[in-house]
Amino acid sequence: MMLCSSRKDEMKEVGEEEEETEEEFAKDQEEQKEDREVDGGETESNEVQVEEENENISVMSSSLLSSMCGGREGVREEEEEGRVSLITIEEESCPSEPFSSVQLQPNSELAKAEERENDGEEKEGAREVAEDDEESDKEESLSPLQMKRKLDHGPDGRPFPSGKKHCKGSGYLSPSSLVQATPTTFGDLRLDNGHSAQRRRVASGPPPSGLQDWLHTFQTWSGPERLLALDELIDSCETSQVKHMMQVIEPQFQRDFISLLPKELALYVLTFLAPKDLLQAAQTCRYWRILAEDNLLWREKCREEGISECPSLRRRKCVRQGLSVSPWKSTYIRQHRIENNWRKGGAQEPMVLKGHDDHVITCLQFSGDLIVSGSDDNTLKVWSAITGQCLRTLTGHTGGVWCSQMTGATVISGSTDRTLRVWNAESGECVHTLYGHTSTVRCMHLHGNRVVSGSRDTTLRVWDVVTGRCEHVLTGHLGAVRCVQFNGHRVVSGGYDYRVKVWDPETETCLHTLQGHTNRVYSLQFDGVFVVSGSLDTSIRVWDAETGGCVHTLTGHQSLTSGMELRDNILVSGNADSTVRVWDVRTGQCLHTLQGPFKHQSAVTCLQFCRGLVLSSSDDGTVKLWDLRTGAYLRDVVALQSRGSGGVVWRFKASDTRLVCAVGSRNGTEETKLLVLDFDVEAKRKETE
């Protein structure tokens, strides 16, 4: 709340001078003191009004009150010659709006004077904007009152927002009428912050002699001299005395600047906080909690962490506190909890799915809540990832199942019986049997509704999954096709003839034959730009898919590279030498070798990386977790009791929230089974409740 008044003898000078000098300010204080002594009862009433923050004071005519809001902090008033100016602002009474104009017209001459003052201030504000570089020089010559006006107003002459929502008005409040009492001393600062005028003093007896003279001398010094004196005083103080100064001073400068800023600026400030700091800030107060629940703020935090999907965009209510919770915040917290479960694990035991008797599980797929395992017992089994129940067994193949692919509820399998079969996993129906290959179907890759299969008959075939029709046959390999990749436009295959071929499936032509390996090619990766091939010759080669040239030869492994995964120029390779390596395919540099005291003790059988983590399984009966960025070992996610004595993890599949492992043994020490680990158990438990 602010009071605008002036003396009768100063009315003519209002339009000429924008601010009072220090001497005039001191003189006014003395005159106001004398007036309060004369008008005792009236002054006492006004002082009560100043201290009562939540009382609205009516001291004007009804026409004036209709254009203004009630007061929160109180009103000072001075009545002289029938002229009163009163401005009140009510806290949070209506949406935030710029101050509008209120013309106080008890005295037309005063109104004209104030109008001239407003015009002068607007021009001054424009000059301040244009002469920004000269402000620092001018500030040294400003009086305390002028400095207060400068601090409380922006470069355009308008006051900075207080962080509160103000009422609309129909009049204009000039910037000069909004200036509060200037906190020229530390005691004034205490009053300005709402503290008591009399703080608690140290009870150490009567004041020392000469204290008032010492204070008077201090007040006669200039600003730089006072700072120098304070430096010397602090240096001469003991620790307990400095601590006392800190206890007195620090609370006075603790301002809730977030609540003082407009909401848009406050949110912008909060964007610089880390998510964990945002969660802590939400515990500060109710207003900070509202800001910290901003949905767009948390969407940006999710984007920074690579989280692009929000399961539910509907805000849910926090019943206990009555606040709405941002769905993006819930998504971030959920993802953080899942990653923490991956990295640190817990006491949960894996769900065990037993089937396929003592046969080897040769292939594994899962989509949503369905898991499909293929075995050399000629069958595939469909499991529920939630209950662990075997929903159905897919029978029809007359030989062992060696490879499979899955999309939604559609499963494609390849067998030693030389056929492919297309299944509906939900009904168990065999939709199509694909005939054409003359030997074992050893590999396949699905893209959209088309699957490319590679066989020991040295050919590749392109099939339409919907119709079951063979669209193209690719011939050219001189040995069995062991691995294949398909991106919808190009087919890449590797075989026992030591060669890698790039095909155009539509024309059935071989675009490039990539020669360089000196032994069988067992693994491939293709991202549309690079072809990466792993061979029994211990090397990994990176090829340009467009030209067919060899870009890099990656050396370091000591045996067969059995599995690889390529994402965003980062290649992870698993080898029979028991190590996993991380490469940059653009530079050919080996970034990390995942080994050390916790490395695998036998051949790596499968690997996958996601969420900044690398998972690798081995014949040693473990699934290990590594940090992709640092290469550090994190923990054993799975460790069979029979590890080291015959227990084997044949293969696994991982999603963001689940890990499914196919385990068993070659000597009967471990049963053939599937282990399912769910890292989103907290969310599942809440949904159940």
C-alpha cells in the first residue's frame, strides 16, 4: 500500500520536480512528526491502520472506492485543505492485470500537476531505455529516494511486478504514486520485510560509554568509508560475534523471489533446476508446489531424458492435498524408478515359466504381455508375462524351430523342416505355411508385413506375411546364409562363403558383394548407412552400404563375434572370448571393453543395450549389466545356482520394463525354463490397489 500526498506550499512544484532531494525528504519527516503530535488521536488511528495488514480502509467517497480495491497492508492518510489521495491494492483478489488509471479529482489543480508528473516520468523512462550505458555513472549521484525509485521500477518507468495478483481499476496509478517508504537503513529494511521495529537485543548490561559518539562518527562517513570501517570491525571480531551478526543479518535478505515473479518468469527460472531439485522445491510451499507441477515444465524434463511418450495425458488428483499432478511428472518419476530398479535391483524373485522339457530354447520373442519361445522340440509356446501361465502351444513344424520374429500377435517361425509358418499368437492358429526353401531356414528378419528368410540352401526369400506369398528369391551366395537384415528397401545377408551381400529385393539384384572376411560371417547389423559384419576370423568390418567400400576393420576380439547391436553410431559386440566391446563405427575406435574382475567367464551368448545400459548373457549362467557410457560393471541381473557347473543363459529379450531369459544346461544341472523379471512392479502394484 502506498500513500500519495504533498503539502499545499509544494503543489506547484509537483509537475516540475520528479523526486524530492534528501534534505526535503528529511524535512518532510520532521513536519509529519510535528503533525502527529498535534493530531494525536487521528495519528494513533492511522498507525493502527498501518499495522493491520488484512483490513480494508474506507476513507474516500463512494465514487472513488468503486474504482479501487481494498487494502491489505494498511493506509496512511493526510488531510489538508479538503484534499486526500489514497491508493490500496488487495492481494490475489482478481487475475493479474497492469495497473489501470484512477483520476483523483477533489482538486483539479492537483490532477493537472499529477498529469504533468506522469508525462515527465514516461519521458524519463524512455530516456533510461535509450541511455542504458550511462546508467551506472548516474547511479552514483542519485539520492536515496531516487535510488529507491530506480530499484522499484523497470527501465520503462513501470514498477516491477510484486508476484501478487491485483485488481483491475478504471484509473491510472502513476509510477511516482507507487513508491514505498525508502529502506535507507538496516532497521528500515527490517520494517520493509515485515519484521518488528524492535529486534531482540543482546542482554549484556548497559551500553558502553561513547557508543552514541561512535555511531554519530560512523554516520558522518561516506559509503566507501563505512565499508572500510565494517571490514576492519569484522576482522577484529571474535567468532561468536561474527556468528551473532550472521544470525541477525541473514534472515533479512531471505526473499521468496519465486513468489514475487510473474508465473511465466518463475517457471523459466525453474527450468534450470534438475528434476530431483524440482521435486525438493515442490515441498517448499503450496505456491511452489503449483509451479513445480507444471505439465509443460515436466514435458521438457522428459524430453531432456529422451522420454518421448506419456502413457496418460490426463491430470490425476492428489486426494490428500487437493492438487493436480502433472502426467509428464508422473511419467518421469516412473521412468526414474524403473531405471533405478534396473541399476540397483531389489529383493524381487524372477517369475519362472517351465516348458519344453529338457530341450534347448532356440529362439525367444515377446511383445506387450505375450512371450513366445521356440525350441528344438518342434514347438513354440505362448506365455503370459503377467501370470506366467502357458497360454497355448503352437504345433505344426516337423523339425526343430531355429528362428522366429514377432510383431503384435503375429509370429513367424523357421524350422529345420524347410518351412516358415505364420501364427496368430492369441488364437494359436497357423495362418500360413510358407514353402520354397530346400533346406533349414536358419535366419529371418521382419519389417512391416514382409519377412526375409535365409536358408542353408544358399538363397534368401522375401515373403508377404499377410498373403503368405513368396515375392522374391535372391540367389548368389555360395554357402549357407547365416544372418540377414532388412530395412524395407535393402536386404543385407552374410554367409558361410565369407561374404556379405547387399540386395535390391524388388529387382532381385545384388548391388554389392562385400569381400574381406577370411572366415564365416555369423552376425550382421544394418542401419541404412553402415553395414557391420562379425566373423569367425575374429574381426568386425564396417562397410559403406551405398558404395560397398570397407570403412573400418575393428580388431581386438579373439574369437567368433556371435552377436552385435548398432544404434546411433554406437556398436556393441559380444564374443566367444567372454568379452563385450563398445565401438564408435564412425571413427572405428573401441570406446570400452567390458571386462575386469566381474567379466563373463565363458562365451557371450546374447547382448542388448537400451536406456544407457548394456545387458550381456553367457554360458557361465549369468546376465550382467554394464553402464554404456563409462563401461563400468553394475551388477548381475541373473545368476543361476548352477552357474559355473553347467547352467547356461541361452538368450534373452529385454524391453524398458521387462527381462525374459531362456536358461537351461547341457548336462542336466539346470532345468529348461524362462525367467521373467519386471522392473515396473511399483506401478503394477498401484494399479492393482
